[in-house]
Amino acid sequence: MVVAVNSEKKYLFSADERVKLIEGLVGQWKNVRVRSWNRLIVEYARQVDARVLIRGVRNLADFSYEFDLAMMNHGLNPEIETVFLSTDPQYFVLRSSAIKELASFGGDVSSMVPESVEAALRARFGEVEGV
């Protein structure tokens, strides 16, 4: 399995930082590799001979967006199938933008992200005085 990290969008952490965070989270599985990629995912899938993309969805809006992408990807490469995994209900309302905002004000995000991500957020935003 390969976890591809988009390196073109605007993110709080660089592609290299995100790769390192994810590698730390999946390191126990020897059959998982984490790579950064800044082109079409179907091109990467072709390069590594992948046939299935796994996409996480929280709600109907996510599913609608991801379904459109899946149809486009399938049109670009008919050998690619997309599998959708729904989130655990406890994470249903979480959005990365909300987590980043909460962390930027020194809020507790420990129940929302893995420990390593929480530590990286604290380091990025620094300690908020008076909290």
C-alpha cells in the first residue's frame, strides 16, 4: 500500500513534514510506503502499478466530491477503482481547518489527532500565553 501526499495544495505543514508524520503513524506496517506526489493520482497509480484508491469520507458532501473525483480518475484510467471508507462517528464533524484553528489558540486537540500530530501542531503554533 502507498500513501500519497499531495505536495501542491497549501498546507500548514510542508509535504516533507506531512510525509514524516504519516511515516511515524504507519511505520509498524512494513507493506506501507508514504510518498509525496504533485501530479495526477492516476499517474502515480500507473507508475506503482496500483489498481485501487482508498478515500475516506465523513459526510455526504465529502462523498459527493470524492465520487466526482473517482469518476474523473476512472475516466483517465479505467483500470483504477476507488473504494470509499466512512469515518468513525466520533470524527464525523472534524475538519482540518477547525483543528488548526483550535490548536492555534492553544486548545486541546488531543482527542482529535494522534499524539505526534498534536505535538507538531503545538510546536508549529508555540505555546499560547495565559492558556
